[in-house]
Amino acid sequence: MQSVLVIGAGGVSHVTVHKMASLSKVFSNIILASRTIDKCSKIKKSVKDRYNIDITIVELDADNINETVSIINNF
């Protein structure tokens, strides 16, 4: 399973995650991480509604190096 980690849940990430979801044979495991988990949840719902694909969301402060490395290692 190929995984991709997207950090941030703003406008660019929203468009990027939707594009990857539309290419689910290439991007089979999408992880969206942000400090603002509510924004991640909204993107997750819109992806699920449009493409019927479930993405993983994670709360992450990307300034915390140990936390970021841990997430990368877990996926």
C-alpha cells in the first residue's frame, strides 16, 4: 500500500487531497495531518461524500519534530 502524508488542512490541501482521492489506484492510503483536526474532518467528509474513499486524519503540530517523525514512521 502506497501512503502519502499531507500536512496542513487549508485550501491547497483540500484541492490536493481531492485530486489524490480521484486517483485512488495511485494514492491508496492518504493521511491528512493538521493542528486543526476539525478542518481535517471536513475534508475527510467531503472526500468520502464525493469519492467514497476513507482517508486517515491525524492531529499534528508539524513544529514538533518528534511527533512528525512518529507519524511518518507509523504510516
